[in-house]
Amino acid sequence: MSHNFTTTPYSSNPLKTRSDVTLFLTGLLDALAPHTSPGGARIHLGHTATHYDDIAAQLEGFSRPIWGLASLLSGGITYDGAQRWVDGLGNGTDPSSDEFWGNMRDKDQRMVECSAIGFALAVAKEKLWDGMSVERREGLEKWLGGMNDKAMPNTNWLWFRVFANMGLHKVGSSLYNAKRMLADLDHLDTFYIGGGWSRDGPPGVLQLDYYSSSFAIQFAQLTYSRLMQSEDPARCAEYRNRAKNFALDFLHYFDSEGRAVPFGRSMTYRFAMSSFWSAFAFAFTEYESEIPAPLTWGVLKGLQLRNIRYWARQPGAYNPDGTLTIGYNYPNHAMTENYNSPGSPYWCCKSFLCLSLPETHPFWTTEEEPYPSSLLNTVKPLTFPLHIATNLGGHTYILSSGQQCSYHIKQSAAKYGKLAYSAAFGYSVPVGSGSLEELGGDSTLALSDDSGETWKVRRETRNARIEGGVLRSMWFPWKGVEVETWLVPPTPEAPLWHIRIHRIKSDRPLRSAEGGWAIYGQGADERALELLPSSFSEEYGTWEGEGEARASSRVGISGIISLPIHSHSISSRTGKAIRTDANSNLVWARAVLPTLMGEHEPGEVWVACAVFGLPAKEGEQGVKGWSGEWGRRLVVPKAEGV
């Protein structure tokens, strides 16, 4: 008997129209019903733990779907299950109820979940607030206003209190704290650094990840600008101006198939990565003439819906009952953070903000447009996030140096410190602390000073800057060891390659392992890829040689080749196709990683390589005709300091 494990409960939905998107959202909401408590206030989706208490985790399961529910209701769409959330808002904020969420303390996870509730009150008052009794309204506003005198992290979290107060303001609550809200907004504006970009914290913070865009700051600014235009017009105009600039950079993080480049933390939020585009449409409804080219209503629609379509079709993103899993393309706890509960992935419901737009809105009436042709086959230095984005040759990825998490999170080196991140190939995380197979060392230079017993990869980057189109930075893995790195983007003459150069100064012997892109590691028979007899064979398999390694499978080609450097003697390296431990890559549960291995004596050592990557196109199995480009041998370009 044949089985098909490659579909999801939502795979058959074309996700082209407002009705299609509504059906997808209501399917997600319906799937939560069996997991909802009798009083509606808690949704329990699993038994894994977080750093915060389980009641807060169950509140998270309740609150995060409200991003979608409130958008649906505000758009005039009826949902039969909405009463579950109305009941839950009353029971969760009633101290006499068995389902009471508990009062907020300083820096409480409950604060995060207030943002969706505040948003819901602001956009769907008639469907949610108005249906509650006076007593229950009083309980909700008291609970929501309880965060106004509590300490909060000096991060995007402050937006959650802004949204709570915005909701209280929109329902006419006496517990709305205008002074507190103004102070929070003024402080949040100090995070702004230019070009539309805000860092996730005060000066010294070097995080400009998806929290700067869809997960938090840009989404919040855009939503605020629509809902508070009459009360705060100058700030709202400023937020729209920031969004216009930011959008022209953010476009480069998406490929033509709808995938976004995974980078940073909270990747389990999945299609929340694209919610900026729904928020942009929401905020610019009355400002159509200000939308900058190449954005149009059709382009915005395509950017949002292609990403939602991609995720609706990833079988590992869903349990059989239609609820979301913790992970990325498949269930994966190695890549999560200690704040990811089973309800956390429903942050993705932010992308349903587009449902608040009526059927007659140009977002829905305009034909969906493809990724802007003017941005295809380009290289774009992004000054503020210290990325160089490219989609030359049909491969969308970023070269990266300079960002790092300002506080401890699991796998932060993998999430911020790698040399490159790909929309198609994702990135990998360690699943152990010993071998290279456990390391997940794609797109990174790993060093060992104990003969390979342990490996260190870049986490803190110093002095990162873009010079002449090249990304240059420093890394100090140990006292007495320093690494300077130059990342050179692809060119029209060699569109499938980027170049890396490293100068290593060390007071001790070192071993190195430099990884290319990790790709799906199985052949046509679904067994592990086997070694090929020739470097130029276009069959699925791996190749290992002196100074080169390559792998090819149904998802594309990945390779890495050692390069000589003009005027510098280089340390020789050997190619190896490492079969990484299962569940280390975010996209492929079984992956293989072309890697260059080297041994280096104390002193100054130079190494350089060219990294090859070509993803298969959507709907196609593998790639043909690539061996000619693989046969190209690049020359290390002259760069400042090389």
C-alpha cells in the first residue's frame, strides 16, 4: 500500500483569494478547539517546557491566534468559534475562575500576550468587547492595565504595553494610561538607527533580525500608524516613512518562490516572517500614492501570499490534527529557544492582518504580481543590518557579519554568527558538542585547538563593515587567536559563487573546517547520497577531492573549492562531504555538508574558498546543466587588507 506523507491538512487550498486565506485561518483556529479548556481561557498543545510557567504557556496558546481572529472579525467575516475567545477573555482575567491567568509581575511572559489582546480590542471591539458583561469587561481592563506599573525588558517588548494601552484607549477604558504609552513610544523611537531600521534595544545592541521587521517593530509601527492616526498624526507619518525605506531593503530577504531567508531567533514563527507585507497594506490603505516602486498592491499581495502558500504546504510544520509543530520545516527542538512553548508558533497569525482589509480593497481586487523583475539577479549591500543580499543565478541569500544576540539564547552562534544564510538551504544548528557531524557547521569557519575534540564557531563579531562591496570583520575565538574575514558577493560573471577569505593569526596549532551550504542528503531512492566517480558527474551524490567537495540531490547543488590568494602562501585543505547529524538543518532533517578540512601551524595563515550554490526550482527535481559553471575556477579579487 502506498502512502503520501507529503501533504498537510491545508495543501489543497490554492491560497489565492481572500476566501482562500479565510479558509486557511479558520482551519487553524478550528484545530485548536479540542485543545481548549472548558472556559476558553487556556489552550494546551503539548507538554514541553519553557523558562516561564505552564499557565503563561497556555495563555500563549490562547492569545497568539487572536492576531488572526481579530483581523478576520474586523474585516467583517463571521467565525462561529469566536465565542471561545470571548469566553476566554472573561475567564482568563477573572481571579475567581479556575482558568485565571494570574496577575502580571515584572518582566512577565504574560506581557507579551497582551499585545494581541490589545490589538483585538482596537480593531474588533464590537465583536469581542461589546459581547462581554460589564463585570467581565472590568476584569479584562484591570488585568490588561496591570502591566503599566511593571518593569519590562528594554527591547521590542515595550510595544506590547503600547498595544495594551491602545486597546484600552479604543474601548474607552479609564485604565488607559496615556502618559505611560507616550513614554514607551518615545523610548522605542530611540531604537531607530536610520534607513527604516530599528535595532531591538538601546545603543550597543547589534540585533536587526525579524524582530526589527515582521515579528515586532515594523509590524507594530505600521499597525499603530493606521489605528492611531487621528491621535498621533506626526508619529504615524514618521512610521510610514520608515516603512517605505525599510521595505526596499526587506524585499531582498524573499525569493521568487515565497521563501524568506531564515536568520536569527524565533524561526518557529514561520510565516510571521512575511507579516510586514500585510501590515504595510493595512497602514497604506489611505496613502496609496506614497507606496514606493517597485511595490504595488499586486506585488504586496504576492509577497504575502506566496510565503503563506509555501508554509501551508510544508508537511512537517503541522501535526496530523492541523495544529502547528515547534520547529521550522519539520518538528525540531534543537533550533528553538527557551521561550518556545507549543503555542508559540501561532505568532504566524500576524500575517492574517490582510484579512482586515475588505473584499473591495485593492490588495484583494488587484491581480497578484510576481517578485519584481527589477530586483532579480541583483546584489544589494544592506548597510544597517550589515548584510549583503543577493539573488544572482536564482539563489537568494545574505552574506552576514556583525550581528549578535545581546543576551544568552540557545544556538546564538548559529542564528547570528554564520557567514551566510539561504532562503532555499536554511541554516544548521548544533545537536551535540563533540564531532563535526554534531556541529551543523554550514556557512561557517569552525576552529579546534584540541585536535578536533571540540570546535568553536563565530558568535561575537568585531569591527564589521562593508568596504567596496565586500563585508569585512574580525573574530577572536580564544586569547592569542584572531581571524579576519572578507566575504565577497557573487558577480554576473560567476553568479553561483561567493568568495570567502580568512587571515588567521594564532599562537597555537589549529584545525579548521569550513562548510558550504547544507543540502538534502538523500538520493532518488531516498537512501544516503553515495560518492560519485567524477567531480563533474551530474548524478545525485557527493564528491570529495583535494581542495574541493560537492553534493547534489533533488533540492539542488552545493559545493566548496579552496582558492589560492595572490601574494600570500595558503594552507592546503582537503574536501569532505560530511553527513551531518539528523535534525541539525532547519530545512532538511537529513543533510550533507561539503566542507574543507585543514591543519595549521602557529603563526599567520591565509585560507580562501569559493562557495557554490544552486537550488532546484519550485516543482522540479534536481538541476541539470550546472557542471560547466562548477568547472569555473575563480580568482580571489583584490580587497582592502588582502
